[in-house]
Amino acid sequence: MVITGVIIGIVIAYVSFMILGEYGVFIMLAILFGMFLSIYLKTKQNYEDLQLIKKHLGIKAEEERIEGQEEDYANLEKLENDNAVMTKFNKKIDEELKKYTSKTENKN
């Protein structure tokens, strides 16, 4: 696909040079500049839209996280490392899973 695009571009450049003479080169440069400017502006708009979406959803980059979140992560790691607490959570999850599966089996 890329090779086809390059070949088409070369043909268009050659035809424009043959028809417009030496002005064809300047016109091709102007078209290329317009294409690159358009791509840049679209990319900039997409970046701004992503930033608005992140702000709306409350998603922040690693360096933008607040200190409270770091404490929450530390507490979570402590909970994960504490086997007694994790076994309690696992038992509760297992019980809920059994209740759910029994309900779905009874419906069928």
C-alpha cells in the first residue's frame, strides 16, 4: 500500500511538473506543506480531546497522582501481603460465588 502511494505521488509530481513547468515544484511543495500542517492540527486536536476526556474521567499520569493515592496503594500492598486478611476476603468471595452459581443453576 505504501509503495502504491509513493508511485502515485511520483506520477502526480511528474505530471504536474510537465504541465505547469517549473511552477509545478512550488505547487507540490505548497501541497506537502498543507498536508503536514493539516496532520499536525488534527494531532493537536486529538491530544486536546484526550486531555479533556482524562480530566472528565479523573485519570492522571503517574507524576500527577496526589499523595493520598500513594498512601492508598501502600495500604493495598499491605493488605495483599497480610495472609489472614486475604483469606477472609477470599472466603467471602468464594461464598458469594457459590451463592451466585447456585442461583443461576436453579434458574436453569
